[in-house]
Amino acid sequence: MKAYIIAIGDELLTGRTLDYNSHWIAKRLTGLGIEVRRIIVVPDDENEIISAIRDAVNKKDINIIITTGGLGPTPGDITLEAISKALNTKLKLNEKALRMIKDRYEELFKLGYVSSMEMNPSREKMALLPEGAIPFFNPIGVAPGVFLQVAEKKSIISLPGVPSEMMYLLEQILKYVHLESRDIFIKTREITIEVRDESTFAEILSDIRERFLGINIKSYPLGFGKRVFMRVIIIAKGKNPDELDELIQKSIEYLRKKVHETKDNL
Amino acid sequence: MKAYIIAIGDELLTGRTLDYNSHWIAKRLTGLGIEVRRIIVVPDDENEIISAIRDAVNKKDINIIITTGGLGPTPGDITLEAISKALNTKLKLNEKALRMIKDRYEELFKLGYVSSMEMNPSREKMALLPEGAIPFFNPIGVAPGVFLQVAEKKSIISLPGVPSEMMYLLEQILKYVHLESRDIFIKTREITIEVRDESTFAEILSDIRERFLGINIKSYPLGFGKRVFMRVIIIAKGKNPDELDELIQKSIEYLRKKVHETKDNL
């Protein structure tokens, strides 16, 4: 499974707001064995959103497209309209979504959080979904989350930009599409190892990549200093978690041995 | 002036590292009057980087493309190779860059931070730049920053992924291309205003957008509560800073008046 994340909002491109949402979603999907292939941040501009959605939909190997932002009642919230234009489908008043929105405004009115529980065009706008979309109740804000199957193995998940709403609705929709049932496991280990210099170490890593198929190994220097330490991340992906642990263990032992040998030579 | 930011690195897509670099660059460019149109995060995958670079280069209105990450000595650092492939140009050993890298390793060796000052293929790799590229000395890490003019009004700036190196080199290159000399000013004001509900307020904002051309107005609710407060951001862009201030002032006065009138009606 591969995913694209599309974050929508001018505030993310002016540097006003840090896009923590995409980071959160990337971490969550990675934990489920889903490979995030791209994060795209676009402004509240219809053509830009349409072009990002189309690119993602046209990528054959991308199964999940997650958008954040632009689901609210203001005229600047145009995500669902842009999605339906990108897909050449129609925006329709979704009765289930309308009910959810009405319920939320009733509740907010009873709590004294809004001055009226009457619907108006701005509020109704949040119930205009692309044809075939499934709304998910938002108990924190108002705008429902949206799940839309666009092809056999391709779907779009649209989430609000407010982090607490985004996080809640992401979990609900992941459960709905059974993405939390794992058939692929990802095991990760990180170690810190002292090396003599980064370039020589790079050659050892290349060697390991060739020797231990099925693992991905990366390294980051922990700053410069008299003693150079590298943070090494080993990632193994597969169906049998025990085998993954063993593979990681063996690659670490090999790495340590090689680095030790290199030190003697220097 | 319009810009794309392309952040390169698997660690940004697995949720291991938060992409604070793009946020920083977006804020810095916005302050210079440059509009960031898109942030794209791609993995350390040659085809993905090439496709992102090509997309950006082919966008007619994009003048500046800033990449971060993938300039180091390891085999995973492939940004410059991908850029030169995207542009159908050659990767060449840049003598100036080579000198910079040698100088850095000499210095790091004298400080006892690396075990040898000799060059090797990994270290030399950082001096392989696309034809016509201009290297910028990196006094914090090793890999030089890179400036490459690709057309009359289009250039690519490649920066290291380590934040301190990225920030330093960004400033150097911005100075070099005189982007810090402003001919367009951006003025921003933020106010907090109490409203009755977000939907009614949205209509007032639409009114202001039509009335005060040249300003951009956005709003964010500050959570739900018995009293609803909106954070309103007014952005004005233009050549005369005094006029911008006046325009912002007038739009705020109009906004406050309208919100006050609405309250009486509710």
C-alpha cells in the first residue's frame, strides 16, 4: 500500500502554521505498513488543489490519498469542490452528512457555543460531498471527515485541518477501511555507533544493503566532534515479525564487526 | 516571484523527522515577498526527485525552486544527480566546490574531527555539480550549497538537510541573488475579534474581500466556547508600505463595524 498526503492551506505556505498534520499522518501510516511516497502542500487555490489531486489519482501505485484542511464553512474551504472537479464528478448534498452537521449544531447550540442551531448556506456547504462519498461524524468540530473510493484500489480520505479533529477522524476512517489489520509488519531498530569518518562508513552500509536483502539501512551523523557517532536506523518489512527481528539482529552484528575491523585498519 | 520547495528524504515521509526546514524556508521567502506555491516532500528515490524537479521547472510562473537534503557523501545522497538528470545536463566535477570540500576536511582534520584529510570518492562526490552550478562554502558541515540558473527567470537552490547548514546557506544564496533587496512589501496584521458564529462571520469576510482589493483576509476560530473568538489575519502586498498599512487599518475598522452591527441583529 502506498499513500500521498495532500495538505491544503495558505497558512502552511506562508510559514504561519507548521504542517504537523502531515508528519503525524506519515508516522501513523508508516506504522501500519503503508509507504508514504509524497507529501504535497498546496494553497487554498482551486486549480492547485485540482492539479495535486489529479496527479495523485493518476499515479497507478498510489492507493490512498489523504487530504487535510479546507472542509469548513468559509468560502476559502474548497477541498471537496476541488476533489469533485478533479474527478469530473458532481458535488451533491449528502443527507447523512447534513444530519451529522445538524446534530453538531444542535449540540453546540445547547451548550451555548453557537447563537443559533438553524442551518444556513455556509453550514450546509459542509454537507456537499463528491458523489459516492461516505461522511464520518466529527464530534470535536463540525465538518465531517470524508471517505471516497475512486477506483478498485484507490481511495481519497479528506480530513479537517484542525489537528484534534484530523487525528480523531483519521482513526475512524482507518478502522472503517480495515487499514489497521496488518498483514505486513515493519520492525525498526536504531543504534548509535562510533565511526572514524562518514565516507568510510558509507561503504560499509552499501555492503550491508547488498548482503541483507529485505532491510533498509540509513545513517545520520550526530554532529561533528572529536569522536564521531552515527545514528543508524535499520528497517525491515515483511510478513513474519520474528524473522524481521532476526534479520535486523544479524545486520547489526555484521555492521559492528565491520566498523570494528575498519578502526583497526585506520 | 513564486517558489516551490522540494524537501528530499525518506525520514520525512516515515514520520521519523519533522520537516521543519520547509516551514522555515516558507516563512523566510514570504517575508521577502516571494509567494511559496507548493511544498513537495519526496523520498530518496531518483525517479521521484527527477519528477518533482521537472514538474517545478515546467511550471512557467515558478521562479525559484529550493531543494533541501541529499547533498552529503553517502550513496543515498542523490539530489544533484537527480537535478542534472531532470534538466538533461551533465554532472561535472566543480573545481571550486572541490576546493571548498578539501578546505573543510583539512580544517576538520586539524580539529581532530575526522581521521584523515585525504579526499576519497565519497568526499569528491559532493563536488559533482550540474553544469553551470555555483557552489557556496558550507562552514558548518561540508557539502556546499548550490545555485543553478536554469532559465532567464528560473533558478534552483540546493541546500543541505541539516537545519543549521540549510539556514546559513539559504541566507548566503539569497544575498547572492539579491533576493533580499525588496521591491514588494508584505504587511500583516492579526486581530482577535468576538463573533456570534463562524458562518455569519464568513459572509462579512467575503464582503471585505470584494470591498478592499489588494488585501487577503483569513480567519481561524480559536476553539469552541461560550464566547467565540476568531483570529483574523489581514495580509496586504504592494510597493508602498505606508499605503499597505492604511489599507489594512481601513479594512479592520470596517470589519469591526460590521461585526458589531451583526451582533445587534442577532
